[in-house]
Amino acid sequence: MAQYVAAIDQGTTSTRCIVFDHDGHVVCYDQKEH
């Protein structure tokens, strides 16, 4: 079973990635403007 899940949001002005652990807690978050 995977320990983490990454969600990527590709928007018009930025890209976000959030990593969740098995319990749904946010492990890491980053956002880059483009």
C-alpha cells in the first residue's frame, strides 16, 4: 500500500502540489507561480 498520495492542481497562474499521508494529513505543500 502506498504511504503517500500527491494531488496536483494546474491552474492558470500557478501549479500546486499537496502530499497527504495515509490518515489524510498534509505532509507537504508547495505552489509555483507561472
